[in-house]
Amino acid sequence: MLHSLKAVVRDDHSAPFFEAAAEGRLLLRFSPSSQEWSEPSARVCSVSQAADLEWREASGTGALVSWTVKPGRATEDRPAVPTVIGIVELEEGPWLPLQLPEVDPADLSVGRAVRVDWVQPEGSEHLPVAVLA
Amino acid sequence: MGVITHEASGGTAIAGLGITQMGKVYGRSATDFAVEAITLAAADAGLALSDIDGLLVNPGVKNDTDLRLQSTLQMRDTRLLATMQGFGSSAGQMVQYASMAIANGMADVVACVYADAPLTEGKRAGASYGGQKRAMEGVQSLQFAAGLQAAPERYAVAARRHMETYGTTSEQLGAVAVAARQWAAMNPHAQMREPITLADHQESRTIADPLRLLDCCLVSNGAVAIVVTSSERAEALQQPPVHVWGWGQAHPGYVNRRDSEFGLVTGAARSGAGALAMAGVKVDEIDVRELYDCFTYTTLVTLEDYGFCAKGEGGEFVASGAIAPGGSHPTNTGGGELSSYYMWGMTPLSEAVIQARGQGGDRQVDKHDLVMVSGNGGVLDFHSTLVVSPHRKS
């Protein structure tokens, strides 16, 4: 899959996220007290601010909220490849900024169904991207 | 309970303004620019540098200026000294904190400064504000890894959401750019004074779709400083005072989840309402708007959130010519950050001072009794508002 994601390495907080990512599973943060989900980087619940967040597996499906297209630079060997970056609202509620590799921008619209897929840039953990569902 | 016995219980005013050369001015550091701007602002007010006993420094995106400016200026026994980092909302915030300090007798004359020198000769302007250099570590890096790095692509996502929700068009964004340039043509300080058309906007290259080159602000070397003091003292100084009537701050703290208003409603909504309430005026009494315009979209959404037009109708409002010279709602009368110079919140604040004083020359707006000023920082994360006037608040 052609993408332009940069390498990311794990830290203590994100280790469980990337362990699951290597198995193709998306983890989010979940608060048992509020029953609400938060984005992976959350330290407290995004709805109640409760501190009881734990990692829990999410559906990996969602819908497009917004997006931008960054024009690439053409080289001698190949034409410019644009980068499409979307904000995806996961079924559970949290938003994730995700690249949409190899998508035709003309196919994008608000609410367009997507699912999370995974890529592994060189020297990187597995990283989430979005593909049209 | 504290009792305010100080003369400043009668309010505060901006008494001095200093603007250095702007744009591709090379070979000088941010500190060099800051010293010059403060010196100019003090002289403008008719004060000596030694009259300044408070200093608030907005250190800019690169933190090139800081508290050491005090010793650079040979200031002694300073009573108020801080860096203040609210990104693009800093200028408005500095006026607010300076006013509170003066009202409480903590300082008498406070200089507030923003200085920046990101441009290097022979280097592309875009490289000056490239994405944050940070170790790509942990899940908080996922957005940077995906390519949401610098301001244009992040504001592009916000603008797209507004466009998709309300039908706002690229041509309407273009109307903001064209109006800003029309104003800039009459501003001797402006970096970009060549007229542009809507077609020029539509033909300018895509930076991050839907934003084109002419939707984006400039990059500038330079500095702007203001001097704040009590209204009473300001009235005895050499420039017409610009009295501070009201202020507000609102930092939305958008959650990255369902129901977020990101891109649709900004901190301007609450901040503006607060500033108007404090000033005791209604939005339709405002004569001039000086709005933070890092992108054309920012002007448009701020006009909506302040209530100059209905939510979702910003596109039609700006396309009607309302904000351009001769329009019903003169806005960014110096050309803004899009066409004049990019000094964070000091761009709109400096023009507000000029207009309130009636010193706008060819671009002076006839009726300028109340001026509203916005500051916006981060990606719509931080917001400050001021309402200022040449008249003392009764």
C-alpha cells in the first residue's frame, strides 16, 4: 500500500496500543465508570475526565468527518502523488486523524464509511490508516 | 476584600504603538526587533523607556525573545515581568493582564511586545514554519506521522468541515483574500500591496486542499509593541488614547470525538460575547473589526462567531463585499495577516490602535468609535477578544 507515513516508535503509554497494532487490532481508551471511549493518547476520559482509562479493542470502523489533500511533488520518474488525510469518527465516538492511502479524493464525502487498516513504515511500529469500506 | 484606590480604577488605555519594518528584513534578531518596537512605542506615547515598569513578552513560535529583554532594555526594579504564551491569542491576553496589573497598582506603564525573525535570506518562507520538530514517539505522534503537521493542513480540515456543513465555497474564501488586499493597498506598512482578483485566488496553487496560497497568511520578520497605562495617564500623553472597554478569552479545548464543534464554532463565540458584555455594547454597535486572519477561513468563521452575521452565512456575508473598503462592515483594514504582515495577534491589535486614533490615512474608516479585535492561536484552540475605543468608557 502506497503511503507517506513517517516512522513512530513506542513509549511506555503506547506499548499496548502498538502490541495490538502488530496484530491488526485497534485499541482505544475506555472508561468503565463513564462507559465512554477516548482517543488513544487520552490520559483521562474525554467525557467525564475520570482517570480510570483502560485499553479496550474497538471495532475499527468509522465515518469521515473532514479531510485535506496535500499535493505531492512530481519527480522525473513519477507524477505528483497527493496525500489524503482524514479525520475519522470511529463507531465508538473518538476521532482519529488517519491517512487514506491511494484513495481518489473525488470518492470522499462527509459520513463516508471507512475502516482502519495497518501499514508499517520502515523503522516504525504498525500505524493505522483508513480505507474506504 | 481588596480596595482599588489606584487611579487606574478608571480604566486603562493603549498609549503607544511601535511597528518596525516588516517582512524580508534580514540580519536582525527577534530581540533586535523587540527593542526597536518598544523604543518606538515609548516615543510614540511621549514616554521614556525608563517610564516603563512592566514588560510582557510574547516569545513567538520559536521562543527567540524572553525575559532577558528586561536587561537588554536596561530596565531596573521592574514590577511586572513575564513571558506570555497564548500563541496567536497572546496580544489580546497581554493587554488584559497588563490592564489588570495597572488597575491593581502593580505597575503603571506596561510594554507588551511580539517579535519574530523566522525568515532567513535564501530560504523558502514555508520552511520557517514547518511542522513541529518532535521525536515521533507514542500515540500522540500518530497525527504527525499521518501528515497533519503544519498549520495549513490542520486549518484545511477545519475549513473543509465548515464548507461541507454550510456550503461555504472556495470563491467565498477568496473574497476574504481580495478584500484584505484591497485594504493593504492603502497601508504603507503592508508587505503585499499589488491588487489581486478572485481569479488570482482561484488560480493560486493548492497548499492543502481546500486552502490555496492566497488563503494563507504571510511570514514576516519584525516586531510590534504597545504601551498600556491608566486611562487618566494616557489622556495626558501625546497620542489619542485607545481605551480598553472590554475583553474576553475562550479556549475551547475541542475533544477529539463525536459532537466536537471543531471547524464549525470557535472560541470567538464565547470570547466575543464576554468582551461585548464587559464593554456594555451590542455587536451591531461595533464600527471596525480587526480579526486574526492566519487563513481566510479564520476571518469568515470569526465574523460568524462574533455575531456579525448568522452562523453558516459567513460565506455569503464576505462575498457581498461587506468587509471590503466601502462595505458595511470594514474588517482588517490594514490588510491583516493575509496581506500586511504576520505578527500574530499584534497584527489586528496594531491596526485597531491606528483606526481608533483616526490615523489610518487613505484607509481610515470614518466611524471608528468601537473597534473589536480578535486573537486566535493554535488551530482554533485559543482565543482572545478586545473591544477598544477612542472614548473613555462612561
